[in-house]
Amino acid sequence: MGARPTKPTSRPVRPPPALRVIGVVIDAQGAFPQEVRLSGDGRVLERGSRGTLGPERTGERTVRGIVLPASVNGHSHLGDSLWGKEPPRLPFQEVVAPPLGLKHRLLAESSEEEKREAVHAALVSMRALGTLVSIDFREEGLEGVRLLRQAARGTGVEPWVLGRPTDPLDRSEIRAVLSEADGLGLSALRDLPLGAPELARQEARRAGKWLALHASESVWEPIDPVLDLHPNLLVHLCQATSEDLDAVREAKVPVAVCPRSNALYQRFPPIAELERRHVPMLLGTDNGMFQAPDLFREMEFAYLSSRARGETVEPRTLVEAAFVNPWTALGRPMEARLETGGPARALVLRLPTEDPYYQVAARGAHRHLLVPRGSASPSE
Ligand SMILES: [Zn+2]
């Protein structure tokens, strides 16, 4: 090969190839037939009605499909991702309840290294599925918080870390957890000693951080003591009554539902009832030990099982639970609006656009997904 003159400069920064998508945009505003031009990292460079963005440009690729904001996993426990077997057919308390459930013994018996690798792998698969943030309940005190942050490096997923003190009555431990976490993620009130919920509330408020907890998952719990804590997020509510759900609506607390996880114990979250009340829902994949952290599977299961139960939910409700509502819950609503120059990062699903919410909720899968590369966090 002939020698070619090379410029004595550092490696040139090439602009990432852009994507032009003709189809439908789904975001916080609704679903619209549109054309969008995206940068290589999923930012919206241009958006307009069909036919307004002109022809394909050099280096650009044109596809047809549905454009969405990146998703947020509304409830995960990635720390237990290292279990590799079928969920044991045991009662709920024996599997996941603290402190002696299988899950907690597994956490205690595994090395830091094993846990970090399993969490890292789970986050990598989340990113490939278009998830940018996971609202994760992280057990094991401050060490647990640090493990998750370390494991997230280089994955492109930003963990929203809700830590849990090993001693829920130890104020200094709670403060240490809150100093590095985004808030506290507690088990159910009934698992906590007297005084612990109030202490958690005080300290989370003092730190200006989140307090989130599980409620009425396996057995009914009174909702008033839960709402008195002014939580930022509740999880499950499978056993909640209609009156409880009215109170949740009045308190304006978002609810993360985890239908696949609940199905293991013959339960189902009250998705249709929450939908009827316009309670903002998030969708979570819950324990990493049992469910893949895949919100497409979660949406499909939620849709089909709600129909099977005769309590059909709108596909739009499920799509917004994965791609729109959590951004508002996180205080970052602009990331659910695909506006030119905005902070949102887009995904593209190569699916038919005639009934886009149904396509995304019931037929969306990894193989349809184009996830623009690019970093979710400066650590990548
Ligand atoms: Zn949970």
C-alpha cells in the first residue's frame, strides 16, 4: 500500500452517524406520526411531521419505526442477580423476606466480587434493552450502595440507589447510607421494628432524599401508617383495598408494579384499579434472581395477564409506566419529552406504527430495538 500523508494530530473526533426515523413518536405528550433525526447517542436533533425533514443525509441511515424515550426500571433488586436456578416453590416469606429468606442468605454467603459481577451483567443487559435508569432497592447498608455504584461503571445505566441500613434503628448508619445513596428503600413496614419507619422518614427528609418502601405485597397492611411517611414511591400494593388505592391517589404517590415477580406467588398488582384512578405507575422487574431485567417482557406479561383476568389495561398505561412516568417521579420530566435539543435520549423500535402503544406493550422485544450508543453517565 502506498504511503498516505497523515496529519500529525490526535485521533479525529468523528461525529457519530445519525439516524432518521420515519414513523411514530411516543413520549410524555402522546403518540404522533412524525419524522425524527437522532444523533448517534440518541439525542433529538430534529423532529417534525412526516415529510418535513428532507432527504437522507450523508452518513445517515433511515429506518421506519417507533421512537420512544429510554426506559426506567421502576423497581429492581439487582444485588440478588447471582441466583441461576428456577425460583424455589416455597412460600414467599421463605424466599425473599428479610432477614432469613433464601435471598438474604444468598446475599450473605456470596462474595463482593460475585455480587458485583452479577450486578454488572444485569446492568449491561438492561442497557442493551434500552433502560437508562434502574430504581434499585439495595440491601446490605453502605457497602451495598457502594457495590451497586461500582458495578454500574461503564454500563451506561445510572442506578437510582435506594439503600437499606443493616440496623434500621441505627441513626448513624442510616445517615451513612443516605450520604451516598439516592434515598432509602425499605422492606414492608411489618418487617421493621417499632420506631424504624419514623426514623427513616426523618433522616431521608433531613438529607433531602427519597424514602420508598414495599407495601401490601404478600399480606394486607394498613395504608395510613405507610402514607404518613410521605413516601416518594410505593411498591406492589397487591393486597391493597379500593379504599387504600383511593388514599394513595389522594396522597399523589406513584406506585411501582411488578407483575411477573408477583405471579410467582399467585398475586397480581392492581394495575387496572390504579389506571382507573390515574395513579402514576412505574413498571419494575423486581428480584434479579428470578426475572430478567427486561421491561418488554414485563409489559407483555402485564398486558396478557390483565386480559386473562378480565381486567384489561390500556397498552398506553403500560408503555407510560416504562418510558414516561418514572422520569417525572425522578424529577426529570424533560427526559420523557423527545424535543429537539432536549435532554431525552431516544430508542427506536422497528415495529409497525399503526397501533403503536399495542406494538410496544405486547410485541416489543430486544430484536426490534435500536439503542443508540452513548453514555448515560460520565463514568462510561
Ligand atoms: Zn422489592
